[in-house]
Amino acid sequence: MNDPILRLEGLTKTYNRGKPGEVQVLRDVDLALAPGEVAALVAPSGAGKSTLLHIAGLLDTPDAGRVVIGGQDMTGTSDRARTAMRRRDIGFIYQFHHLLPEFSAAENIVLPQLANGTGADEARARAEDLLDRVGIKPRAMHRPAALSGGEQQRVAFCRALANGPRLLLADEPTGNLDPATSEQVFAALMELVSGTGLSALIATHNMELAARMDRMLRLEEGQIVG
């Protein structure tokens, strides 16, 4: 069996520790995500899904526990090492696309590649290929304001995968879309992920979409069940 791409061990996270109103969001969380696996993370709003994703993506640190990505223990590593890991191996998708408004769809996908040392021609070709795979290559030169909500989110998917990460973390990626558009965008995401060996942990409140992933994980009272 291949080693997990992501392994979380004993994660604990408490906000306002030792103060009135202390809230323990994560409590001894264990999770392993296999290569090529797409797992749904489901929980009510405020249950800690975003916190778990931020810790898994090295944007936040736990009070206790370990985060291991691709066999590398990232616990206690420097900001520089964490940044390098995020840039190289982790892709992020949020509920809101956060595209740069002054750049075209293609440019939004090219820029993170340039920051990672990819040549301009290769980055442009990669951007066009990704946009083609999600069905919006003709919109490549449009700025975000000229795109629909579903198109903007598909561009955000492409941007997250621009540098060929091994791990994709998505926080309610269709939560801001109507049901019909949500279905189209989810299908586009699965098209991007399928056949790449990419592992994905996708937080969603849409149980129909969650049921179509490889595994469903529930976050209940700070712990993973299922």
C-alpha cells in the first residue's frame, strides 16, 4: 500500500486557550489520505472544517499533533519550509475564487507558475490546457469581472492545479453557486482530478456531492468519524 499523501496525527486546536470563551475546535484528530483519493469532509458550519484544512495546508499550526505531507513531517518546521511545501505540493480552493481582477483568466493561472520558476511559454501552455479541460478555454483572455460565477470558480480550480500539486484542499468550493452551476463546477473539478494521482480533501455541506467522492469523513465534536 502506498504511503498517504496527507497524514494528520492527534491534531488539537483550541481558540482563546485559558481564557473565558475557550473553544476546542479540533480534538485528537487522526486522518490519512491515500494517493489519488478524493475524500469529502462534512460538518455543520462552525464545526472546524476550515481550521482543519488550514492546518493540513500549513496555513495554521495545531496546539498538538503532527502534519505529515508526502512522508515529510512538517511539525515545527520553519516558515520558509512551509511556504516551499505549499508552493510545490499543495493546491487550495476556497468558496470565493479570489482571482486577481486586473489579470485575465489565463494570467491568473500563469502567475503562480512563474512564481514557482516555470518558464513563460510553458506556463501559458499549461494554463490553456487546464482551461480547455474545464471547458472555458475561449474565455482565457477575459478578466474575472467578465466571467460568470461558475466560470470564475473553474479558473480558480485551474490556478490551484497550475503547479501540479500532490494534495488539493478545497473549502466549500461550490458553496457560493446555485445548484445547477454547482453540479457543472463539481464535474469540472472531478475532471481535473481524475487520472492525475492527485489526492483531494474537499469540505462541503452538499451531501449529494459528498456521496460521489471516494470516502466521506464527518467532523463531529472536534473529531473525525467515518
